[in-house]
Amino acid sequence: LMSKSDAAAKVIKELFNGYGPLATMQARIQIAYVLGIHPDWQDRVLQVMRKLRNAFAHDADDIQKFCERLMPSKNA
């Protein structure tokens, strides 16, 4: 028989690994936003950071474009 803490650890691992519902950065950002863990402005920053991470991992041509989006607008 598995202890309660072992069972909980197994569930957590299944949530965050492989094809689990919280396995992607996008899913983690979304659930944190819905739960009110971070406000709108942080959600936007996290989304840009996620896209930047994906650009580094998959498409280096887009890196500068995403970095520019992190800088404050001169018109703001």
C-alpha cells in the first residue's frame, strides 16, 4: 500500500510531466493566472518570456523581436 504522501507525490508528478495537464509552461502560466497568483501585467510578461524561450529552443530568428517586446514602449 502506498502512503498518502507517496500517492500525492505520484499525482504531482503526473500533473507536471509528460502529457500531464500542467506539463507545459503555457498551462502553468494559465492556471496561475486563473487562480489569481499573478496579475494581468505579469501574465503578459510571462507570455512573452514563454514565447522567447520557445524562440530560443526552436526559432532563433525571432529572438530579437521578442526581446524588443519586453522593453517599455517609448510612446507609453
